[in-house]
Amino acid sequence: MSADVRWTPVAADGDLWEGDILGVDVAGRAILLVRLAGGAVKAYQGTCPHQGLPLEDADFDADTGVLTCSGHLWEFDAATGAGINPSSCLLAEYTVRVREGSVDVAVPPGSDDQRGVG
């Protein structure tokens, strides 16, 4: 990871339970945290690539691992950020770590939240 990347604490580890999603702001960027079944934490762009609706309002099915945007029902694999419906999109992923009771996200300078639209 580049030396330019700074870790930003965004949530307490205990505030993000397995199967939960949480919208946070990191340096003016909307970021979505997802706690997958099994406990892994992922961080993705916080807006749907379709029309920019906030993914913190999405439905997350922890059993299937599917994140569904509330606007037009676009679906994403929460473990990878890959589009399911449509398959031609991808959520930008950010590096996340959990340590000492804190969930931290690193956003490299100049990164782009719109990685792919269908």
C-alpha cells in the first residue's frame, strides 16, 4: 500500500454486527461497510453506480451475500463487489482493517468511486 494512504477510523468494531451494513464518510467520500457472514468486513463505494443512490439504504441478505440497491434493485455480491444484475458493473472496493476495536478504511488520493456501470 502506498505511503500516501491514510487510515481513517470510521466505526467501532462492535457497532458493525455480522450481516450489517453501515454508511460512513471518509474524506468526503460515501463508503459502505459490510460485515459478511463469518465476520469479514468489506468497504465499497457508498453509492450505486447506476444512479448514485446511497447504498446504506440497500437491502443486504447475509445468507446469500447479496446487496440490493433500493432504487432499481441492482444486485451486487457483497464479498467481491461484482455486479450480479447487471453483471457488467462493479463496486469500487477500499482497503479496510479491523484492529484494536476499530474499523478503519484507507482511501488512496485521487481514487475514483465509479468503477463500472452497465
